[in-house]
Amino acid sequence: MPDANPRVAPTYQALVEQALVGVYVVQDGRIVYANPRLAELFGYTPAALLALPSVLALVQEGDRAAVEARLRQRLEGGAPTSTHVMQGLRRDGSTVELEVYSTRTEHDGRPAVTGTMIDATERRERERALQAREQRLRGLIENAADVVYTCDLEGRITSLNRAGQRLTGYSEAEATAMRVADFVSSAQRALVEELIQRQVRERQGVTAEFEVVTRHGERRVLEVSASLIEHDGSPVEIQGIARDVTERKEQEQALRSLTIIDDLTKLYNRRGFLTLAERHLKLAVRKKTGAFLLFADLDGLKIINDTFGHLEGDRALIDAADILRNSFRSADIIARLGGDEFTVFPIEAALESASILMGRLDEHLQRHNDANQARGYRLALSVGIARFEPDSSWTIDQLLEHADKALYQQKRLRRP
């Protein structure tokens, strides 16, 4: 049986034998020295490694040609040293990912290759997982509907996602040659510069609205939320998310001249609802996102009026409005269409969230009724839902019609 440790200088013998990395010498395509750690990496004894007919028996088939070429380069002096990764083949047929360092040397007066091997399987898996995570995050940022950007502490743009490039008209390469202040209207540039300095100075985030001027001269209003990113306690960059709220601002301006609020409940009235909902439905069509609309009426309003009087009926309508208001977000469009009829258009809510919102509405109704048992009646809402698919051509009136039909179908099912 070959000697596993031929002619290693006594000064270094113990050091090499106890090393935590695999150490080897290859000559004539065979292993002529292997320390215990190298044998352990492959599941052999050192002597068994020396008995192998070729070092390539320790290499996964797909990597053998590359390993053979590297050995030849070392021996021929073309590249005296090399660091690379290879897939090793263990005795039991499993694989191990190895980082290999090799260099040309001499053994018994003839050319040989010596080097070290480290099991890098776990570290490489962590690196791949981290890279995959970074790629997913990058994909999310690149495909986000909102503008996502980063800038350095001086306000110079360092990245701009696709949404930002589409909105501004600048490519990322062009944007990274600009400052954040270059994108806003001239009247706001000094404010932007001051806010960036304040973020760095006071270590805090900023939320503000700015008027951005695109490459083509179009003016858009952006709602910006920027955060200071730190590393080891020191600020390194600013990350920001910006949402185009131009249409919302235009809507708000237009609505100021309209009578859009229901006097009794302080919800939107029919006019306010149709004005807002029509705009958001067009936005859903443009973005190719689904939407849904809830149509509800207050059950038994006539009985409440006849039994307790119209003042109590008004009180029931106000309470129903408050329950709807508390069950949905402030950004959602909630309206009293007239009489006992209400409607809700949740903004940018996924179709599958309808059941969650209905559960929240039922919870608020139950909570109200438990707290007001002395009134002599319970509030109940019948609700119908109409779903709007991205490829649908329905109008708001058609959505209301379909939701109304769903509501009355629900009522028929509940009848004894």
C-alpha cells in the first residue's frame, strides 16, 4: 500500500497533517500526497487516495475536463497558480463543492502541483441563496408600480427603477448623472436640497409632495417617502419611494367645485361617488388590475322609521355610515347613494381581499349592536359584490347594477 505521507519535511509535517484544510500533491495525474483533512473531505483514507489511478476520480464528470486543463497549465508553466471552484466526487457518490488553490512545484525533482482544498458547500449555498434573494428584491423593485430610487448623501441619483424611468423619460444611465433636485420644478429645488441635508444631519426620514418635470416638459405631482440608510451606525445612502398622485390632485381640485358630500352621513353622495369611482376605474383599466365594488342597503329602515320615528331612522343611517367608514380605509370611496343604499369602491384592493373586508364589516356591525342593545333594534346590512376584471368593459353604473343584483340575490336566499 502506498505511503500516504512521502517525504514531507519534518519541520512542516505536524502542521500539514493537522491542517483544517485539505492539502495535496499531484504528479503524473495521480495524488502522491494527501493529508487527513483531504481524505476526510472525500470519504477516503489518505492511503486510499494515493491508490487511486487518477486524481480525476475525485472530480465530478462535468468538471473533469476543466480540472485536467488547469493541471496541465500548472505543469507547463502557463499559469503558475490558480484559484477556482469545482464539484468534488466523494467515495459514496455524493458531491462536495470545493474551493481549490493550486500552484506549480517540484516533487522528487520533477514537476508537480500542490495546493489546498476547502469545503465551500454551505458557504456557496448561502451565497447563492443571498444572490437569489437579492435578485428577487431587485425584480420586485424593477417591476414595482411606484417609482423607487436611491441617491447618495449629496443627492446624486445612484439608481432608478423602470417605473421611475417611464415617468421621468430618463434612462437609468441618464438619471445617475443627475441630482434629485434636477427632477423637480425650479421653485422646489432649494427645498429638495435642504430636505436631503436635513435627513443626513438629523438621521430621519422625509415624506413630502413635489412637482416633477419630465424630460418632455410634463408636470407630475409625486408623493415621496425617503429614508436614510445606515451601515454600522453611519449613513450611507437615501432610499425613496414616490407615487404619482397627479390624477388624485386633479380630482381633489375638481371636487372642490362640486357638491359631493351627503349632508346626513358626511359620506360622498351619488355625484361624488360617480366622479371619483369613474376615474379610479379608468386607472384600473390602464394598469390592468382587477377591482370590486360593494353595494349595501340598511335592512329594516322602514320598520325603524315606523316604530321609533324618523329621527331614529336618521340615527341608524349615520351609524351605518360610521360602521362602513371604520371598516374600510380612508382612501376607499364610500358613499350613500340615497335612502338606505350605500356603496364602497376599495382603491387598489386585490379581488381576493373582498372576503377579508366583508369579515371586518361583520365584526364592526356586531360590535356596534353589542354596545347598543338598549335601542330596541339591531343594525343589519345586506351586501352585494361585483367584481371588475382587467379586460372588462363595464362602467361604474354597470358595476352598481351587477352589485345590486348580487345584493337582492343574497336577500332572496336569506328569506325563510
